[in-house]
Amino acid sequence: MAQKNRNRKPLRPLKGKRPTFTDEFVFGLNYKSASQLKRFITDRGKILSRRNSGLTAKQQRHVAEQVKLARYMALLHYTADHLRQSQGG
């Protein structure tokens, strides 16, 4: 049993991941700034996850709320259907 741990690397303290955006920038976003909100949306129209966007949980909730408001006000698209061309004929 004790031989299993022989090849393991010693544990080192983990460094926390630093947020990529400041609170002033994120909480300054509102639904009217659709061009800035587009950086948090995929090309398919989905909201990026926290892991991909680099936001904290609180910032992610704020961005998601503002994206949904912008969609409701028709400033952002819900899906990427407007990019697809009609097929067939």
C-alpha cells in the first residue's frame, strides 16, 4: 500500500486563476453596448461559459443578464439562423 505513493510528485500550493476583466469593465456593461457583449457570445449565439470567458461567478451572472436583456430588446440575435443561407430551392 505504501509503495503506490512513491512515484507521485510532491504537492505544491495551487495558484488561483486571475480574472481577465476588471469589475469596472464588466459591471459597466449594459444591454445597450451590444458590440461589447458580442465578445461573450459564440458564433452560434450561445453565452460563453465562465471557464472560457475568464469571468468570476458574479461577473458571469451580470453578463448573462445583460445578454438576455439585449436579446429581448432585439439588439442581439438569439441564434445564428441569420447567418445560415437557405438551402435547396
